[in-house]
Amino acid sequence: MLTPLDEHQLLVFWTQLLVLVLMARACGTLMRRVNLPSVIGQLAAGVILGPSIFGRVWPDGFHWFLPEDEMSSAALLAVSWLGVALLLVTAGFETDLALIRRLGRAAALVTGFSLVVPLIGGLIVGFSLPDSFLGSGADRTVFALFVAAALSVSALAVIAKILSELGLMRRDFGQITVAAGMANDVVGWVMLAVFTGFAVSGEVSIGNVAETVIGLAAFLAVAMTLGQRAVDRALRWVRRDGPNLGGAMTIAIFTMLIFGVATQLLGIEAVLGAFVAGVVLHRSRFQQQEVIHHIESLTGSFLAPIFFATAGLRVDLGLLADREALAWATVVVLVAIVAKFAGAFLGARLAGQSSRAAAALGAGLNARGALEIVIASVGLSLGVFTETAYTVIIIVPLLTSVFAAVSLRIVVRDWRGSPEEQERLEREEVLSRNLVVKSARILLPSQGEPASIAAAQIVQFAWPKEAPATIVSVANGDDWPDVTVVRNVLDERDVDHTRVRGDDVAGQIVDESRLGYGVIVVGVAARHEGVLYSPMVDELLLTTSIPVVIVRRARGLDRPLPAAFSRAIVPVTGTSSALSAQEVAFAISGQLGTEVVLTHVMNRAEAPLARILPRRRQVISPVHSAAEEMMERAVGRADGAGISARPLMIGGTSAGDVLVESAQRESADLVVLGAQLRNVDGRPFIGHTVETVLDRSDATVVVVAQPRRTHPNGDD
């Protein structure tokens, strides 16, 4: 039977939430202003409101605020544990297992040494600490294991925050730091699960180890296979009609609760299940990124501050007034910092990193946070730690996170990395500003014909290799096309395959595009009578809400496409669709070395024909002035993408005819254009210029068509 809180208990509970959130957010904001992680301020808020300060300054108020009432304490702790569960879901979202695998040897060595060295140091300290640190009846070996776990792992969330605030996330050492931090988190949760099993049984035995490890392995195997499939299917179902934030949030919460119940049933903390839930949700290709943003907003603004502040409430710095306790606290903090730094530094040097990069890794991986606090909280709740030991362990993330933030700034000051790293960062910066050429999944309808093979080659040349692709086989009557060649073209990226057939093929493709794609790329060949290209392509253009890239292969080829394009004509106008076309052309040039001719057509009789734009000249008219400014911006974008483009200004009465003639005169084998879709009498219209080039040019033509803009009432 449920026993409700009385009126006074409810008043205390709501007051606790109000004061904890207010103080935690205020202290967290203060820490951010001095360039330190907000978690430090949130922990400090709990310390201020706990027995260390508030309890000594105003004992009566402290006892009213934190009464020795089991029901009141249970209510507050329930909210804080819900906060840490959601916090661990967000940590799981940030855990990219593919990144850990991709960084290979460097990540493995840094992770291994940054865990093993402090783990050994923690075990030595754990066996050396006086009995006053051990909980009543706790096994010394279990106690030492909990201490070692708390000192050895890092905090991915704190590491990521420090790197992000310093603009170091995409640096080479930053990626290794994030990968090692992820691996630290994964190993840390596994250690916590195993050590918790020891604590529950009261001893370390082979049987307990086997039972815990087998149970954990079975859970992970089921979660990553059957659980992943179930989550994928559920997220796909809720997204069948387009983005559905409410449905996706529901799936995320249910997954967290189901996984939490499963791990708790196994005798492992439910927070491990929440972490695995985050990993599984993040791996789903049907996930909506807005979900993690909403969970982060709720957790970061309300629940996580309560958890960290509540953890701080249980810290009593007065327990360190004893000289022995203070001395051992100093030893624990020093071992945590020195062992972590030494392990990461040694692993980085063995992996071939420079001394400065190794020092940066040692500094960054010293950050501790939620996991250490969870380990301390679990250790206290299971009777492994006394209040003194708990206080010492909680101090570790406070001081090590400060050390990490300050020392990392010192190490990376005036250090920009190698020229290759700088070039990569500049290109990534350009990619982050793109409209179409991004890392989102690509949808590629195909009947296996040369046109779709050409489209696949454009995808391979233009889009970054980390952008996955889905091939949609379109049935031709009763037969399914052979898309082996298309798959082979895309062999450097992650590719999956689905099939559609029936009368409404375009509708099925549009439905698929709502599942988180960034662009549709479709190959076309001969034009059908009465439509833009084909009924299916026309329907796609009219109904999709994402960009469509049309690839019309060159005429007269006995193969899908040349191995490399030698020269591309790219029109320069002031529209966003033209910018999208430039993105595609610049990306192809960066991959193949294609010469890009940026072409602006002057529809004025005064425009000199086929005049190459000089770098500096006297402006002779407002028309020329605007054209020059537009061209200079386009050339600047090309420079930013790492390619050298040739500007060309040319006059004529028909832009389409001029572009076709320019492609012939320049011997261009590629023309890339942008288009803004419009609905004209139920038919997609992409502009006379684009249609003229598609009809008349013998070169390969790529059209980047932006989706139709609609008015609020749904009309064009």
C-alpha cells in the first residue's frame, strides 16, 4: 500500500527541489564564466547546502531542509537517480563505437594505459587506506576495487564539454581523447556492474565473477542485437509519416526503463542499462536528433543539477578535519591525477603521438564526473564506503576536472597542429556550413541501369565517405534489378538496401525519405513525353521535403561515367540553389582534381562576350559591380573548399544556351546547376535554364533541386 507524504513532507520536498536547482544552476553558471565545467559548480552547490557549510552555519535550518526522515530522503533520491539515468542516456548517445574502432591502435593504447595505470594505483591505495574508510562489514578487496574504479575512469561528458568550449573537439588529439573517454565510460560501467555484484554477495569469488560477467554479456548481446532491431522497428514506425518527436521521445524513455529493469534484475545497477539504452538509441538510423537535444535540455536544466547537488549534500568536509583523513585524501587525489596523466601519456607516446599531444591527452582524460559520483554513491548505498571515504571520492572529480580544464589550456596554447591537420579542419568547417553535401544518409533509387550507376558515382565523388547510403531497388515489372554494380561503386561507405514495387513507387520512396535522409540522388536517361523526365522523378520532385539531385549521364558513352571529370561548368547566381550546386562541384573537384569554371551569364547587350573576369579592374556599371561581387564570393568559397576555380563572365540573351555553348567551347564534361522547384499546373518546374541544359548538353548534367517552398496554407 502506498503511504503518501504528509503536507509538511511535501513542503520540504518541493523546497528541496527549488533550492537545489536554484543553487546548482547558479554555481554551474559561475563555473562556466571562469571556463570550468558546470558539474563542478553543481557539486559545490550540494557541498554548500550540506553539513559542511549550511549544517554548521544554521543547524536548525539545515535539519528542517534535510530532515532525518526516510520517506523524504527516498523521494529526493528517487528524483536524483532518475536524473542520473537520463544523464547516462545522453552519455550513451555520445558514445560512438565506430569512432573507437576507427581510431584503432592509438585509441586502444591510450585507453588501455589510461585505465590500467590508475587502476593499479587505485588498488594500492585501496588496500592501504585505514579501516575507518571501509563500510561496516565491507570486504577489503571489494573496497579496493571500488576505489580503483573511481580513480581509473574518465568522464566523457566533462571531457567533451571542455574540448568543445576550447574548440578542440575535431583536433587529432581531441578525437583520440573522445574515443578514449568513450572506452573509459564503457569499461567503467562494466567494472561497476561486476564490482557491484561482488558487493551484493559480500565477497569476490570465481562463481560471483562468472555469474555477473555471463549475465552482463548476455544482456549486452541481446541489447545490441534483438534490442537494436526492436528499437529500430519502433523508431521507424513512429516516423512513418515524417518527424515525430513525441513518439521518438516515448521510445527513448521506454528503452531506458526496459534496459534499466533488465540490469537491475541481473543484480547490476539500472544506470548501466540506461547507458546501453543510449548507445542503442544512438546507433539507430531512424533516430531523430531532436530527441537527444530535448533529453539534454530536461536533464541539464533540472534533473542532472539535482543529482550532482544531492551527491554534494552527502559530502561532509568536516570529516577531513582529522589529520589522517586529510592526508589520505591528498594521497588519493594525487594518485588519481598523476596515474591518469602518466598512463595516458605513456599510451600516447607508444602510439606514436608527439609529446605535446600526449600531454594534452593526459590532461584531458584527467576529467572525472558522473561515473565517479555514481561509483561513490553506489559504494555508499551498498555499505562499501563510509561517509569519510565517500567524501574523499567525491572530491576527486571536483579537483581533477579543474586540473584537466586548466592544464589542457596551458598545453594547447598557441598549438595549431600539423599542416595536414589544419587543412582537414578547414575542410570540415566548410562542410559544416553546407546546404546539401553533408554527412546525412543518402537515398539512391535504382533499377540497376547505367543512369543510376552514374548517380552512385556522383554520390561517391561528392559526398563525404562517412555519409551512409540506402539503395532503393525499384522493381521492373515482376523482376528485381541487379544493383551489384551500384553497391560496388559505393563500397567505401556504409550501404544498406531496401525494395519497393507497385503503382505508387514514388510515394514509397518519399515515405522512406522521411526516415532521416538528407538528400535523394536519382539517375535519369531519356526524357519521357509530357513530363520533366519520368513520372516517378516528377512525383518525387513534387512531394519530397528534402533536396533531390538529378544526374543525367553524358550522351554517347559506352560506360556509366568517365573515371574522372576534367572540367566542370558551374553557374554563379545569388540563389541558395546555386550555392548547393557549387557545393557539389567543389566536392567533386576536391576528390578528382576537376577544374571548376565558375560561370556568370550577363543577360545584357553591353556584357562583353566570353570575357574572363580579371582580378582587379575598374567597375563600369552597377550590373558589372554586382556580378563581380557575386563572382568574388564564389571564388572565395572555392578557396575555402581547398580548390582553385576559374571565373568566367559571359554575355548572352539565353542563359541556358550560353551555358551549353560554354560547355562545348571549354570541352567540359560536367555541368552542375542549382534549381528551386515550383509547381506549375501539377508539373514540377525547375527553370528554363536548367531544362535547356538538360535537353541540349552532351556533358553529364547534375541538377541540385531544392524542395518546393509552400505557404502556411499549403499552397505554392
